[in-house]
Amino acid sequence: MSERIVVGIDVSKDHLDLGCWPEGPSEQYENSDAGIEKMIADIQPLAPELIVLEATGGYQNLAASTLDAHGLPVVVVNPRHARDFAKSTGQLAKTDKLDARGLAHFGYATKPEIRPLPDADHQRLQGLVAHRLQLVEMRVAELNRQQQTTCELVSQSIAALLRYLNEEIDRFEQEIKSMIEHSDIWRAQIRLLRTAKGVGPVLAFSLVANLPELGRLNEKEIAKLVGVAPLNCDSGKSRGKRKTWGGRATVRCALYLPTVSAMSWNPPIREMHDRLVAKGKPGMVVVVACMRKLLIELNAMMRDQGPWQPNC
């Protein structure tokens, strides 16, 4: 067996498929505590350089955290990156077994950076923040239906649902605040972020939950990670329009309204807004540029552990 080996694990709700690159065993395990412990017992003798899993809507959390707790080098990657890599190698067929081996090949070739995984408290905070956002989206949908209906019974039903949703949103916000208050680190981070003009509690706890890299990356890296960095689209003599895509949609969603507020009350962002409008830039281009500017400001604040300054 080769001295250097990478393990790939394809995750589904019920099963974990293990594959290796360049060679090694191929097995399937239950996605449960017992199945994961058995898988770890089989992995440890291999002494893998890296273990690669895909982000699969939370089904990977138990396996990733257990592997990490056993001191194994585990990384969770974007599934689009792994799938694009597989296609680039000519691997068009897709099965759990092939995907596991493809993940191992991806890790072997690209060597993705190992980053600290969220602990149990951080995972719980992420879950609370995500569900609060889902409740808000449900409330918006019901408000839209309320404006469209002409049926009294439907209107009454929607009103009852809205009361329930408002209560649930308040309950989850209180639970989020309680978790933050019980953590000295999170409480200090929230207090620091709230010093910036335009940053309210929702954006602050969304950043703490969903962007732990804030303050640890440079401005280009953090903008690209969130998906507000303009990406080149050039080929030969052709110069295409710069576009933003990919990244963490939940963070972009949380950034939008605070940025609109910051365009009025945050001097550096207001200056950027006015300059881009004067150049005739489209409205959404202006907003995304200001989102990037606000994110970079917050990243610098977290990096330097200093409060927002009006002329930073």
C-alpha cells in the first residue's frame, strides 16, 4: 500500500461509504454512533493523510465531529468542488461507492486545508440561527398570501399562523441571545461587531454562527468565501463582466439589509455608494460592492480586535 493515503467518505442519511486513493479498502457503514465507531476502527490502521467528507445538509456532522474527536485529519468540502473535480477526470457515473473514491482522489490531488470543526455548542448555535431564518421566510410567505386572499376563513388562518410564527421567532431569538450571553468569546464578538454603523443583532449573531473565519482571513479571501468578490470572466482578448457567485448564501442574506442601512449611516460605505452611483453603476452592483466593503470593515475589526471608527 502507498505510504500516502487519503480516505473519502460519501455521506447519506443512513449510510457512510468509504473509499481510498490511490488504493485501499472500500466499505459501507451505518450513519450511527456504532457504525461510525466501527468505521474509525477500520480507518486508524491506514494512518490516512487526510479524510474528506462532503457537506450534506448536516448528515455529515456526527461523522466529522467523531473523526475529529479521535484526532483524525478530517476536512468537510463543498460538494460542488468535489463533483466538478470528478467530471474533470472523466468520472461521469455517480454511485455512493464511486463518490467516496472520488472524494479521496479530490483530497489527494488538491490537499484542501484542514480547518477547525465547530464544536457542539457552535453547531447548536448554527442550528438555531438557521431555523430562525427559516421561520422568518415562512412569515414573509404568509404575509404575501395575506395580502392576496379575499377569503375570510383563509385570512383568519393566516393570522393565526402569523401569531404562532412571531412567537416562535421571538423564542428562538431569546435562545440565541441566551447562548451568546453564556459565552465570553461570543459576547465579546457581538459587542465588537455592534459598534459598526448598520450592524444590528441579527447580522452580528449570524456572523458569529456562520462565519467563524471572520478576522482570520485577508479581505480578498473573506469576500470570496462569502460570495461578494467580483470574479474575472476573461478569455483571450475577451474581457467579460465581473460576476459574484457561490459562497455562503446565509451570510449574504444577513448582510443585505444592514448594508442598505450602512449606505446612509456609515461614512466610508456611503462615500462608496455615492461614488459608484455617480459612475452610473447598476443598483445591485452598487449594493454588492457596499456589502463587500462592510464585510471587509467587520473583518478588519475582528482581526485587530478594535471597535469601528467613523473614518476607518
